[in-house]
Amino acid sequence: MAEMLKVGLILMLVTLVAAMALGLVNSRTAPIIAIQKELAKQKAMTEVSASLSPGDSLAFDSLSVAGLENPYASCDNTLSVVRISVPPDTSRIGYVFIAYGKGYSSTVQTMVAVELDGSISNTTILYQQETPGLGANIVIPSKLIEKFYGLTASEFLLTKDGGGIDAMTGCTITSRTVTNSIRNGLEVMSEAGLFSSVEDSADDTSEPAAEGGTE
Amino acid sequence: MSLIKDLTKGIYHENPVFKLVLGMCPFLAVTTSVENALGMGAAATFVLICSNFLVSLFRNIIPSKVRIPCYIVIIATFVTLVDMVMNAYLPDLHRSLGIFIPLIVVNCIILGRAEGFANRNPVLNSIADAIGMGIGFTLAMVVLASFRELLGNGTWLNFNILGSAYQNQPLLIAILAPGAFILLSFILGFSNILEQRKGGRQ
């Protein structure tokens, strides 16, 4: 009995020390991690939207669009749609949004820069934990996401699903989730009336952003 | 037992993957490219050294009845601490190694070495053992990853070796999960043949 008590106490001591160490380090690092995440998001936003109007410093205003909120509670990234303009001119030149999709082994978050006519200008993968060497190759632009540039919502389908985008070999699930999540985002934004000229210019190739910028 | 012997035995004679067949989960999962193999190897070696050090240090305090739960707590705590500190202060490194960190917890080489070596050997020998096992694990992963990356993607450490013509139609199965098992069985078989020949000569 006395021995069991001693063994139990030692085990408790070990877990107590471990829990205290974890709590202490977490309280120190959690705020720094949050800042790093925010910085990374800002940096990604600046980089992805640079294609809309190269060389200009851009202004970002958050818009809230119903239906685009992050559907997965496990992700803490809550940016919905951001309107881009070139100060001091406040007219919008495009949007940035994050598309969330359930991939093979993670929720893939893709940041997308969209022209005013609803065509894709640039994309970057914000977060993924797909299979290394396979689905994780989604972060290499030439594998898949470069094929998105200039496309509009109706063209966003994999070849296997009846569209014209070739999936990454061996990674249909990852390719499909990224493609479908972006299409879904574009459709929601289109329904919300964000793409002013989507009706008249859907069939023609995407125009340079600066020209489309006046309303 | 000399320190040198503890250091070198993990590299070949007691190689954790090819001889002890430990750590198969991360071994099969991340050997899709040489870069991943090196990243996982470095991260696992680091945790292995730290956990062997701590387990060896406390080996006379921890009662043998609860040693396994204690080791698990020590290893899991350590991995989580590394994850948090890296995430806060080295975000770029964390981004490239991030996927490996949770996998280290399930790496039974670490628990295996705590139980099989560190809990009955002095601190310095345990650290030597951890370094040797870490190198052995990394080398084994690089061997399998080299085959898988070369056959499945035509590259080695991201350098294009077999040309873009091959890359358009690679032997994709090598990089997929079945390829890992097939190639691993070839490597284990080859290593057994070597062992048998050596045994026959004695």
C-alpha cells in the first residue's frame, strides 16, 4: 500500500512538472505565435494581391460576405473577403479571400486574389498538412495553382469532374478540394454582387487590373 | 562499453530501421523525398538526444513500475515544448519541419531507446547512443527516400536527375504508399542476405 502510494506520487510529480513546464512555455509563446500568424497572413495578402496592381502599395478593407466564413471550427483563420484599392483612390481594384477545403489529411487554406471581373489573378497556399511529397506539392505553383490564373468560377472544375483543369498526378483529392473551394468562394462572391462586370466580360480574357479599377 | 561503440552501433549493427525494425510509421510516411527524410531525421535525432539525456538522468528516481508512463510524459512534453518554441521564435523552420513534429511523438525509436538503453546506462553513453541511433535512422530514411524520389519523381534532393521526359511519366507507385512497402522489403531482404553471408563465414 505504502509503495503504491509512493509510485503514484512520483508519477503525479512527473506529470505535474511536465504540465507546469508546458503551461509556462505556452503562456510565453502563445502571444508571439499569434503575432507571427497575423504577420504571415498580412505578408501573404500583400504578396498575393501584388499581381492586381504591380508596384503600388495597396489598401485592404475587410468586407463580410455571408457564406464565406470558415466552415471548419478547427481553423482560426477568419479573414473573409478583403477589398483592395490603391490609395488615395478608394475605388476597388480587386479582392482577396481565403478558400477552405477539406483535403486528404488537413483543411487546405488557399488565399486567392481576384480581379473585378471575377477571374483569378493569383493564388497561394496558406496552410496545408497534406502527404509530404504528394499532396503537399500543392505549394509548388507550377503543379496546379498556376493553371488557375485567368479562370472564372464556371471554369473551375478538374478534368475528372468534367472541367479543364488537370489534377496533380496521384493527388486528386487535394487538387479537387482546392479547385472546388475556390469555385465555391467565387460563386458566393458573385452572388453577393461583388463582381461588377462579371456578366459582360465573363467570356473574354481577363483585363489588366488597373484598367478595370474604375467604377 | 566504450562511448565510441555506443555511438557507432546505431549506424549499422543495430540500425533502428533495418536491424531493429523500429520507427516504421514515420519511416514509411515521410520518405517520399530526400529533403523530407533529412528534415525528419534531424528533428527526431534532436528529440532522441534530449529524451535519452533526461531518462538517463532520472533513471534512479523513476520507479520501474511506472517507467513507461513517465517516459511517454517526458517525450510528449519535450516534443510539445520544441513545437511551441520553434513556432514562436523560428517560424520559417517550423513551417518546413512542422509536419514532422507531431510524428516524432509516435516514433517508437525514441521510446525504444529510452526503455532499451537510457534507463540502465550513464548519461554520456545514453547521449552517444541517441546520436548514433539518430544518424542510423536518418541514413536509413535517406536510402529509402533516394529510391522513392528518384523512381517516383525523377529527382534527387530536388535536383532533376532523370530528365523532364521521365518526369512526365514517372513510376508513380514508388512515391505512393505501396511503393514504400515494396522498396522497404527489398532493402530488408538485401540486408538479411548480407547478414546471412556474414553469419555463414563465422
